[in-house]
Amino acid sequence: MPPKEVQIERLIQQHKLFPSVLNGFISTHHSPNSSSSVSKFLLPTDTHTFLHKSITSTQVFHFYEGAPVVIVELDKSKGSHAKFTSLGGMGNELQHIVEKGTWFGVYCQNASSGCQTPFTYMGITSLPDCNPDYDIDFASPQALKKQFPKAGAAIDKLTKGYERVIEEWRRRKSLRRLSSKDGSHPRPSFRDPEMRRNTNTEISHPEFRSTSEKPRQLVNSLVLFGLILYLGGFESGDMNDPKQAFRLSLGVVFLAFQVFAFLQVRA
């Protein structure tokens, strides 16, 4: 494995990162009272995040290590309709605030900075709590250029592959989100050629699991329910027996819960 991939793989495994729809790899931890969330974000060099905006939270970026990055914010008050903030590296900022509702994207600048590190690693604090991969919005390059006509070059740079990204984002949004709020996700391997080519590749996480598995879950529940009835001796028909009534109640509650879970996932 080339040295670049070794370093990226190590960080992915060590920090339990998974592919972000925006590009790169991310892991998010949520506060119990939903006041904030903290994400770890790894962006390989020669890549960028796509122009988007957070619809719920202000985000604070903290530089950890690696190549410097440029945070691009679309802003009509600027002469170029774009604000550029360098994060990391000699003489640059180490943290930066992006206000809620601001269109922005991030790209690495290792080529121009002379940095040989093949990635940028940074933290993102969201206030209040949000999921950086879901609580966001996209706009077409054409719509953004109409709103920010002087920022055409920046928009072109940060919207390459827009159609693929928006399709993936909508697909994830349409699936039932089952991941817990502890930030735990499967650790993808950067050895996979498809993963290296496209960090938005499919992963076998319950959140993105196909709903085709759910009918099997319901069938299994029905079988278990029948087994409960059989073992409980309900074929005798004596429903006045308190033990049998209790077993039947448990079976009904179990089946109702499974049917409810099945309908929720299918919704």
C-alpha cells in the first residue's frame, strides 16, 4: 500500500471514521442534551467538500494536523462574492466559525503550501447539535452562480460531481436512520479501490442497510410468536390459566413491537 493510503487508513481505523457524503471521512459525537455535537473530519488531499450550508447550526472548525485547508464562504458583502480563510500552516488561523445558513466548502492547499502530508484532519463543533451529513442543504451550481455571480470560479471548484453527491445525499436521507448517537460506525478500509476513488461509496452500516432485510425480520418474528404459543401449551385452549394468559400477553407485546419496528423502517 502506498504511504499516503497507509496514513489515511491508520487514522480511519484509529478514530472510527466513516465516509461522509460531502467527501472525506467523519465521525460525530452528540451531547446528551442536544446542545452541541463534535465531529472529527479527515479530508484527503486533492479532494474537497461540496458547497453546502448547515440549516440548523453554526459550525466551528478546529485544525488538528496535516495539510492546510481553505474554507470558502459565499458572501455578497465581499468584492469577489467569496471569502477565503486559510486554516492550519504557518501564519494561518487554527479555528474558524461558519455561521448557520452560510454556503461554504473546504479544499486542501498542500500543493501550494509545500506540505507533504496527504490529508487534513480537523474537528467541527456544531452549535446546537446537528448531524453534518444530514442537517444540510445543497444548491445547483447554476443557482449559486445566479446568487453569487462574482464567485463563479470558487463555485465551479467546489461543485464538481454535484449530481452524484446530491443523489447520494437524497438516498441516505430517504433511508431510515438507525445509527445511535454514540458516534460508533464501521471502519471502512481505504484499501478498497472504490473507496479510494469515491469516499461516498456504500458501507454496510445499519443506517444505510437495504430495507429488503426487514421483511425477513417480520417473518422471523411471526415464527417466534408461533413458537411462544406452542411452548405455552395454548393448544389446550384453557385461557383461564394465569400462566398461559401471561405468556400470551408477552407474545402479543413482542409481536406488536416487531410489527411497529417493521412499519417504521418501511416508512
